Amino acid sequence: MAAAAVGAVPTVEAALAELLERGYRLSVETRVEVHDHKVGAHPITYAGRLLVTGPDRVPDHLREMIIAHKPLFLVAACILDPPTPWLVGLSKRCKTGAVFISSTTAAGGERLEYRITPDVLAANLAGFVGLDPVDDARVIETVVRIALEALEKEGQDAY
């Protein structure tokens, strides 16, 4: 990225933090793609549009970051205001640190325990917003952590 102009936000993380501090809300409008298979149609829901609402017009330097890095802002929006029931569940499990036990067993017959950590949530969100869960893992996880911290600061228990 070229040198930032005076007053510009140098990172996605800083832009997200600034948006939230200024009182902007992020949300996601989903889209459904139907894939035809031998056994019938299979609808898959993806993140579609990013919606940003707030007290004023989004400042230009933040608007530029949103346009340049839309999928990462979609990741944050999916945590701050989950658009699907499965994201509500994953976000809640990640936020609370809940451990759940699988209904199936491992090769040795024992039940497996799982915890949804920020990296697991990030990997799930990657495909939903059109990013790669491996190549983009570090930056996605950073955005996930910022969004989870923002929820914590607000004391939000919306899910």
C-alpha cells in the first residue's frame, strides 16, 4: 500500500476500530445461490452487500478502506450482526468459549470436545465472504478478534 496521506487510516484494523468508535454499525445483506445437483437444487447463502449506517456520512478515508477491503468489513459485520442462524451460533460459541461434545465418536470410541476459537470462526467466515481460509487467515482472525472485542465493550448479548 502506498504511503498514507495525513489523516488517513493505514490499516483495515484501525479503520474498523475508528468506524465503531464513531458509532457506525455494520451489517450484511445475504444472497442465495442455488446449485443444481443430481439429487436436486441446493441453496447456499453467502454474504452479499455490506451495509454501513451511522451518525453521518462515512468519512472519505474510511469509505476508501471499506471499498478496498470489503470482504474484511463483511467478516466484522457477520460477527457484530450475524445474518444467519449458523453464524449466530458460531459467534456465540466463540464469544462465550463454550465447549461442546460431538455426537459421534473418535476411532477409539471417545466423544470429541470442540471449542469455537477465533481462528475457527475466521475460517468459517472466509468462505462466506469470498476469502481464502488459509491465505487470508491472519488478517481475518485479526478482524474477528476486533469485532469480538467490540461486542464485549458494548456488553452486547444480542445472540
